[in-house]
Amino acid sequence: METIANVAEIAEAQLIRSVLEGHGIKAVIPHESTAEIAPPYLWASGGIRIQVAESDVATAKSILATTMKDAEAAIEREQNEEPRAADGGGSSK
């Protein structure tokens, strides 16, 4: 297994694993239990690791890069949208 990402939060590691597994790539989080109950122990060693088989490294990195780009674009679109009124956008004037 080869590490393809290091993160600070267990939820982020689990999300990455879920994305990869959704694309058919087996991903593991070594020491997941420790990350859930005592994350500082893993922070001291570089963070929470996400690992995949060596044969899946290039594909996994590509999936994560595409996913990040798509997420950033969605956030930017959302930030550029005009705020909607709480009543569904209509005005009672």
C-alpha cells in the first residue's frame, strides 16, 4: 500500500476513502481507530494517511485532483450566486 494523501481530520480521510471506493479503488486509513480517539498521536507523525495499492496510485491521485477541482468550482459558483430571500425569492411589496 502507498500513501496518497495526509490529512488532519478523520472525517476528511473517511470522505476521501469513500470517494475512492465509489470509483472502485480500495483505500485504507492505517490506524483509523487511533485517528478517531486520539488524533494528536497521528498529527505528530504527519497526519492521518490514506493508502491505496501501488497499482492504483495514479488513478487515485487523478480522481482526487478532479474531485477537488469540481468541489472548488461548485464553491465558487455558490459564492457568486445572489442571495435569495428567506421567503423563496418573492417579494411581498
